[in-house]
Amino acid sequence: MQRVLILAAELAFASYAAASVAGPVTSTDFPDPSIVIADGTYYAYATNGNGYNIQLATSTDSGSTWTVLAQDALPTVGSWATGNNGLTWAPDVIDRGDGTYVMYYAGESTSEGTHCVGAATATTPLGPFSPESSALACNATGGGAIDPSGFQDSDGTRYVAYKVDGNNLGGGGSCGNGNLEYSTPIMLQQVESDGVTPTGDAIQILDRSEYDGPLIEAPKIVLVNGVYALFFSSNCYNTNLYDVSYATASSVTGPYTKASSPLLVTGDDSLTAPGGMTPIPDGSFAVFHATTNSDPLTRPMYTAKLTWDGTVVSAA
Ligand SMILES: *[C@@H]1O[C@H](CO)[C@@H](O)[C@H](O)[C@H]1NC(C)=O
């Protein structure tokens, strides 16, 4: 009797977990995914692959099943960028609310010689997105700017969060920063209501701590029940230490307090190196990637339902 009860409990746990984290939901590499919902269709965007600068997938069943489309969401990367297809990374798309969608992405800057963050606009989430003529943020001395994402505060003010790519400066070791020589802060840049024009100086809202290894990256802010939650990944993407973490604050500018434990780590829900999570604005559903093959590195998309209890976020 006791044994039957334990089995029942394990089964209940397994099915509960399976109902929250699902995937892989793409059969191919679809790293650093982001999501926007429009007219009931879910749109996901990913780092370059399959010959496209920015990959695109859609779901018409609320994110259960996805189709990767044979088209490039960002056919041209902007006159400021080198156009190196393999260096177009980590898009994020927001609905500006006026019939325009804004894509943030990272590309290699011709003048800076590092990655910069750019923006592009389209009148449908399918694109094609048209790039702005200049980059939105660069930081060549810091190693470059990557992993941009949009956020709109409750008062309507818009921001772009991004990572200063300090590990790109190359001290060696894990992700080029194993000796922790360089900073990899998350910056917050206010932008005008158009979502693409920076206003004022970027401020630093998060930095590495001892649990983060060589870097933090992949920021995305959502506001849920008055809690500003800044999702990010720690450690090197090609190691099993890569994770999905978050920090919370009562103001978009912080100070942000890191959660006592990451949201997803290797081993959770049988995942390997989960990272790059982007929730939808209300925080209830998110896309992220995890590794299914190390060589060639293959990181298909997964999804998660998130639950919130104050400043504690769970994916189960
Ligand atoms: C560039 O990055 C460094 C961190 O490496 C940071 O301290 C600095 O504030 C950044 N500069 C700007 C203009 O954002």
C-alpha cells in the first residue's frame, strides 16, 4: 500500500513537471529565443541559423507546437553592421502597440570591431524587419554590446536591457573570461517612445557574483504584480553550468536582488545547459533553449509555464 502511494506521488510529480517545461519544441538549433504574441499567434525568434540572420517560428496553439519558417525575419542587418550572417545574435521583439513591432538584436559593427546592439521595425511580427541605420548601443572598450531586449514600464517609459560582452576581451578559460578579469554587466538604456532612439546614459543594473562564473548575459525584464524580474543566464553557454536565473526589484532601475537559486539548471526536467529565457510580458509563459548535442552545438527551443509567488518564480 505504502509502495503504491509513493509510486502515485512520483507519477503525479512527473506529469506536473512535464506540463510546465516542454520540449524541445523545435527539431533544429533555435538558440536565444524570444517571443511575441499577436492576434492569438505566437511568434518566436532566434539567433542566426539555417542560412538566416534571424530565425522565426510560429505557433497557433498557444505555444504547444511550433513551425520553423523558411524565411529570414531580418534579411538585412543594417548599414552599421558587417553583415556577417553568423554574428547576428539573440533577437527580442516587442509590440509597440501602434501597429509596429520592434526587433532588438546584436550584430558585428564595422566601425567598432565588436558587437553592437541594433533595432529594426516591421508592421507584422513576420517581418521582414527593416534595420535602423545606426546602432542603438555599443561598448567597444567593454568588449561590445549583445543580448538586447525591450521592456515597457507601467508609466509607458521604454527601455532596452543588454549585456556588455566583457568576456569577448579574452582573458582565457571558460568563455574567454575564466580568470574573471573582465566585467560583463547588464545595462539598462532608456529609449524614446519609438523604442529605437536612446535617451540619456545607460545605467548598470546587474553584475556577476561568485555563482555566475565568467559572465551573466541574456537579460529580459518583465513586470508581474509590481515585481520587476530580470531574467538572465550565468556561466558559459557551452558548459553544463549555463542556467536560467533571475533577480527582482521594486523599480526598473533596481537595485536588483538575485534569487536564492536559479530557475533552471542542468538536470532540471532532464535539461542540459538551459538558458536564454524570455517570458511574455505578463510572466506566465516563456521560451528558452537547452542543449541536445554538444558537437555540433545544438540548442533547440523549449517552453515553460511560470508561476509567481511574490519575488519567487517557479517553472513547475
Ligand atoms: C562599458 O562597459 C563597462 C563595463 O565593462 C562599463 O563600466 C561602462 O559603464 C560601459 N560604458 C557605457 C557608456 O555604457
